[in-house]
Amino acid sequence: MININKLLMECIDKGGSDLHLTVGKPPILRLDGRLVSLDFPELKPDDVESMMTQITDEEKRRKVSEVGGCDFGFGFGKNRFRASVYRGRGVIGISLRLIPSELLTFSELGLSDKVRDLLFRTRGLILVTGPTGSGKSTTLATMINYINTNIDCHIITIEDPIEYYHQHKKSIITQREVGMDVPSFSEAIIRGLRSDPDVILVGEMRDLPTIQAALLAAETGHLVFATLHTVNAAQTVDRVVNSFAIHQQEQVRAQLSACILAVLSQKLLLRKSKKGRVACFEVMVSTSSVQSLIREKKTFRIPSELQTGSKYGMKPFDFSLIELYQNGIISKDTAYKNAFDKEQFDTMFKERVNRK
């Protein structure tokens, strides 16, 4: 039987972001966004089940048996992994995400000082969005760490599972895990409001009660961070509003417009050097104009606001792509393939590159 510790070390040593253990294939790493097989034999059902027992306790194995899977985090030396154990076609599979051991700075992330300045606000909602594996957790951890280092306040994080462990610095920080410390995200937010928090991090706004609770917290004088699996600001606003019944949506638009501070939508792209990936951001910062568009159900005009709102720190995704290309970080082909509007991208590309 394979010792899973050996595979975890391979993941760390090779710089993998994920490790996949699935029956009928050798262990597979995700390296720079690509899947690469390790030099091991194909895994048999007993191999994967044995490795599952090495990282789970009886309670987690019971959950896999009863509901078909479980998610959790665990430490490995100085590193942490987020694990997803699941059952498919009668056998066990395991996906493990390596959580970076060092937090990045704002400049390393590629975020401007105007975004950092939002962290000093005392109330409002900041949403970090993007597909699975786009680096949302790292961006949020960087923001929480900055607040923890520079502002004296009480921070509560609600996660499933906890990924980054934060130590008390200038702030005090309480980290709560769904399923272990609290029954649900929404319950944790409501209970958390009684704990005198200044900042609340919601790992994922995955259902209506959580969205309602997050909006309530942002409205009532707290700085709230949360994630959604949406790809841009306009879609994010629509997703939040459309989570509610039709007769509630006008009120929610007004509520959201009043408390939204920013939407950061991100995606990880392969570097030109083929070594590592870089985050590309779309940034929407709330202005009176953006607030009006949200209230008036005109989110389709948000992209135009992003193009003209650079003085507020706003940036369209396609602008970010061009900047990454101009700085020699990504290739032109990568920039073009990931552009939202290919025709508009071509026009912007010619204008900005020629201007330079």
C-alpha cells in the first residue's frame, strides 16, 4: 500500500496545486493548471481506501459512507491541505488542494492601493468571485491578514473547511469551521453578530439564508467578505438578486446597492515562462453611478462603468489581460483566449499597445 505522506511530499516538492487519487489512474498532480501523472502504478480500490484511512478519523469515514463524501482540512508539517473525499461508482476518490504556506502581499497579488484602501471601511460587502481553483481563498486570506496586521478589530472567519490559519496580531481573530464549530454559514453569521465583530469573512455564499445573513451583517455596521462562483461583477450582482423571490428583488437591489463596496472577479492564467500562474482581476468599486445601475436593474451597463472608472480603482478583465501581456507576464495567445469580448479586446489591444 502507498503511504499518502510520500505523495503529499511530492505535491509540495514539485509545486503542485492539487493532488488527485482516483482508481484506475496513477496519482495525478495539477502543475501550473495541467494534470501530470506521477511515476506510480495505477491505483486500486484498496490503495485509495487505505490512503483515505490515513487522513480521516472514524467520524469522517462514517460521513463518506452515509452521505457519499466529506470535505476537511488537515496539517502536514508546516503545510495545510484541503481534502475532498468522495464516493463514485462504488469506490473512493480523493482530491487534495495544497494551501500555500506563505501569504502574498497586495502587490504580489496584483491589486491596487485603491482596493487596499477599502479594507479600512467600517461597513459594507466585498465579494471575491471566480471559478473553483481561481485563487479566491488566497486573495481573501491576504486581505484578512492585512487587516489583522494593521487594524485593531475583531475578525470572525466562517469556513468549510478552514484553509489558512491566522494568528492574533493587531486584531483578534476567531476562526469557525462549518460542521465542527457551527452547523451552517448562515447560523454562524447570525450567532457571530452577538460576538462584537468588526469584520466577518464568509467562506462561500452558497444558499439564500447565507446571502440574507451576509447582507444583514453588512447593513448593520460590519465589513463583510464573501465569495461566489461567478465570473464578473454584473453576473455577481444578478446572482445575488436572483437568489431571492421575484417580489423581494426590488428591495434586495436597493439593499445591495447601499452596502456593496467592491466585486473582485479573478482567474488564474499560465505565465509566459510556463512556470506558475498569475491572477488576472476584474475590479468593480461601488460608486453612485454603479449603485444606481444596481437599483435600476441595469447591470448590463456595469462593464461600461468599469472602462471609465479607473480613477476609482476599477478595471475590466480584458484591460488586466492586456497589462499582464505588456508586462511580459502572459503571452498574447493566453490573453486573447481568456478575453470576454474578443472583438473589443482586439480594439483595446491595438489602442493600448500602440500607445505604449
